Amino acid sequence: MSQNDPNRGRRGNEGPPDLDEVFRNLNQKLSRLLGAKGNGGAGGSGSANAKPPFKGGIVAVVGVLAALWLASGFYVVDAREQGVVLRLGSFNRVTEPGLQWHAPFPFEKVEIVNLTEVRSVEVGYRNTAQTRVAEESLMLTSDQNIIDVQLSVQYDIKDARAFLFNNAARERDAKDIVKQATETAIREVVGRNKVDFVLNEGRAQIAVETQKLIQEVLDRYSLGIRIAKVNINAVQPPEQVLAAFDDAVKAGQDKDKLRNEGLAYANEVLPKAQGLAARLQQEAEAYEQKVVSRAEGDASRFKQVLSEYNKAPKVMRDRLYLDMMQQIMSSTTKVVVDQKGGNNLLYLPLDKLIQQSNPGASAAAPAASAAPQAAEQAAPAAPAGAGKGGRDVTRGRDFFGAER
């Protein structure tokens, strides 16, 4: 039978190949590969020395498997991760980013933990805001009002060892723990505040207080979790009383609007009133100073006139009389003179005399000339015996009341 015969190794034209011959050829190839020397004899001598090459092949296979087993201990830790090596199920060490090696299974095992991955927990809703979970979202405020709060919490890992060993090393367990801590914290924070504060201006403060309280709870149990942010997605009263709360909010807004308008009006009116009061006060003070100064001036003038009067009473009386008559005559247009020894009064129409002396001024004041005429026609003659009385009326008196 030739070497290239396809039926070589078969019994006739039927049946599978000879397995002994296949293993023998494989043994010889492994022996040659590892440098073993096989016997070149044929017949019975070759079959008698087949055992040593078979043992060398087993050693080679074991060596390759051992190399592969040792190589399985190499692993790579990413820059965002940490490796936690477990030796026989207990913590051994934490490995930093890079190419690392640990004793292969079953002696050591490595757990890779992503530290920068942001995980989230939803409380009060699922996936979208429309999927509401009432048993989680309904809470009670300090003024005994029910309110619906929906929020989400974002967290990451700050301690890989604590994260793996303190929450059963399962992501689902960690998420459940964070969710329970979030529910506890938000209910406590909402329960300390009133409903108006929670609905309106207190959202940011409530989120900060809730984040702080959740972190305190997780640190108390050493879970190795860091709360990154708390987002309050929706805060509203229950649907059954939503309309009443809307009315209350509108009333509060109207109250603030009216108060702001009142403050604006007060800020506008008060400065004007204060300015007017200050002006009146200053005018009163000026008038006071004026009256006092005038009184002091009159008193000083009176004292000076008195000293001169004491020196020459008659001359001073005449001078005062003339000054007074000049002052009176300069502001009058009619003069009535009582004649001595007669019963008639002499009327001097000064305005007519002035008009006659100045004809151009007569057309300027026709109404002023009609008044003295009417007064002259209406003036009755003095009765008999009234001359003395008339003289008494027109008799001049000096500054101090003495009859001239």
C-alpha cells in the first residue's frame, strides 16, 4: 500500500481509522516537538518503546495548562475603576488602575467596581412623571397637609471595599438601600416644613437638606456610596384638592401684589409728605425769625423815638404828625376837610384834580372817577352843632395819643 493511499490505516474499504495509530502519531509529533528521541526500529521493538514518548506528551500538556491557568490571573483595571481582590472569599487588597495579577481561581478572585458611573434612584414615580407611585410620593407636612413629592437621587461609589462587603455586593441591594434612605430623609424634611414653604420657595433648601440627611444615613452604615445630587422633579398637592390649592396660591400672589403696591405708594407719598412738612417747618421758623426781628426793630425804634421825644416833645409830635399825614395822603384819592366855625365839610377830589392836570390819564380810569362822584352826592351835610364834633374827628393826635 502506498503512502498517498487515502485508504491507508483502514481495514479494507470500510470502518473508522485506527485510533491507536492516530494517538501514536500524535505522541511522536509531541515528542519531536519537545526534543524527545523516539526509537527508529520497526516491528516489535517500536511498540515496546512507545511508553516514554507518551509520558513526555502528558507533561507538556500539563505545562501548557499550567501556563494558561497562571495567565488567567492577569486583569486590567480602568482609570475609572478599582479592583477588589478576594482570597478564598475574604477581602485581601484593593488594586489601582493598570495591569494587575492575582492568584488564579480558586485561590483568588477579583471584583471590578466602577467608581465614576452615576447611578440613579427614583422615588414617587417610575421612568416618566406620568407613572406615579402614590405610596412613595404622598407625604405629610408639619401643618397636617398631604402633599405629592416626586424626586430622583444620583449617586456613585466612593469606597469599593465598603460597597462590596456592606450591601451584599449586589447593585440591586445598593439601589434598594439608597431608595429606602431617600424615602426616610425626604419624609423627615417635608414633615418639618409647612405646605406653603414646600410648594413655593423651599424646593432648593429641601433638596439640600435631603441630600445631607441621606448621606448621613449611608455613612452610618458604611456603604461606600456618595450622594451626588437630589433632584425634586415635582411638588404638588393631591389631585382631589388641586383646585383649592391653586386658589390659595393665587390669593397669596394677590396679597403679595397688593402689599407691593401699598409699599410703592407709601414710598411715593411719604417722601412728599416729609418734604412738605420740612418746608412748612422751615417757613414757620423763618416767619418766627421775621416777627421777632420786626418786634425787636420796632422796640428799638420806639426807644430811640422816646429818647428824642423827651428832648423836644412838640417838635417830635409835629414831625410824627407830618410823617403820618404824608403816608396817609400818598395812598388816598379823596380828602374831606372840616372847616372851623362852619357846618359844611370841604371835599377835595384829588383824583379829579390829578386827571385835570394830566388829561391823558382821564381816559385810563373812567371807573375810578365815578366812585368819588357817587360818594359826594351821597355825603349829607353836617348837622348844626357838629362843628366841634367834626373838629374832634379831624383833630390830629400825636404818636402817643395826646390831643394836638
